[in-house]
Amino acid sequence: MHGNYNEEMAWRRLQDIQREMENRRLIADGGPNLVWWPARFAQRLWLVAGLATRRPPRYSARSSRPVTY
């Protein structure tokens, strides 16, 4: 067994406890403010969809016609 195994487990446990305390504090304050999330997600989705549709056609090295996949 690794010599520092107990120390590693204690450190992970401490991190878990700290994470849980932070989560409980956030929930006690009314939870995270996610009002901005749907609008930001829609904006990013629109951008990604727009980039996907504005892509120029691919041309084959042997011909000047677009390659269809």
C-alpha cells in the first residue's frame, strides 16, 4: 500500500467537506442566480448554428466541383 494513502484520503475528504459547505451556503442564500443562463445558452447555440451554415463548399483537389459527402 502507498505510504501516503491515508494522507491523500484525508485531503480528499477535506476537499469534499469544503465543497459541501460551499454548496450548502449557496443553497441557503437562495441558490445560484441562473437567470442569465438560458439567454447566454441561446446566444451560443445561435452562433454555433450560424457558423455551421456559413461554411463554404469543399472542393476536390482533382476537380473544381464541390465534394458532396
